[in-house]
Amino acid sequence: MPDREQYTPGPASGAEIRKDGEKWTLILTRELGHSPEKVWQALTDPAHLRQWAPFDADGSLGTIGTTVKLTTVGAPAPHVTETRVTRADAPKVLEYNWGDFDMRWELEAFGGGTRLTLWTNIGRRYISMGAAGWHICFDVLERLLAGQPIGRIVGAEAMKFGGWQRLSAEYAKQFGMEVSSW
């Protein structure tokens, strides 16, 4: 994988948080130079997810009512959760839960590509770390869609990247939070 060693995440951007008591929602937006149909496939197809997402899926996430097992990758121990796709309006909106996290993906055709927005609830203490992790996943997704895959970078491996700690600190600052330390 050619560019993996040279990969460095760009500055923290495209993120905001919505606060509702202790339940905080992370909203990440990224503009991708690919059609909504191509991005949709990367969000729903298990073979594509295996190349960029922080979990493996044992089936397609593209059909409403489908039950799929999602297995966390890069965690100290594999964590398997059963999820049910609650909305699959291809190629516009995808909703499911991943463990305790509600996941909502919105795809909007934009300037010859797609504006991709992820809405997910994350515990307040982990929101800047989650933003940094998803930022890296989006970078990997972007390269995959461009035909220049660098391989999935998630979990402990993502945290070893120098850019992850910087990103986490930048997002914490943007969100007006203290920087979490490990």
C-alpha cells in the first residue's frame, strides 16, 4: 500500500457537536469527489467497509430491516453487536445503531461529488477522540474511492499515528473541551 507510511491527517475541520445533557452528538461533514452512489456502496457493502470503517459487517447495510453483526476492529478484544438498519434510502440516508451509538449518514450530491455527513452520539468524554478517529476513517475512505487505498487505520493503530493525538487535541479545542489524555 503505497502511501500508508506517508499518510498524515490534515487539520481538524468539518466537525460540530450538539449537546443534549450528557448525550452529545458528533456531526462530521466531508466533501468527497465521488458520486453519492459510489459513496453509498462504500457505506453499505461489507467488502468496502472492511477497507476503511472501524468495524466489519457480516452483511450489507443497504436494506431497511436487515439485521447485521458489526465487529469492532482494532479494539483490545473484538466487540460484536447486532444492528438493525432502521433507514436505507439509497443513496441519500442510512441509519442504524452500532452498539450504543446511533449512526446517521446523509449523502448529498454536491459539485460533481458528495457531501457526506455523519451524525453519531458519543459519550462527552470521548467526543474529540471519536472525531479524530472518524476523521482518519474519512481520509482512508477518500483514498479508497479514488482508487488509491492505504488500508484501514482504526483503533489502537490509529492512536499510534502522530496525527491522531494532534487531531484529537484540535477537535477538543474546537469543541471548547479539555484535551483527553491517555
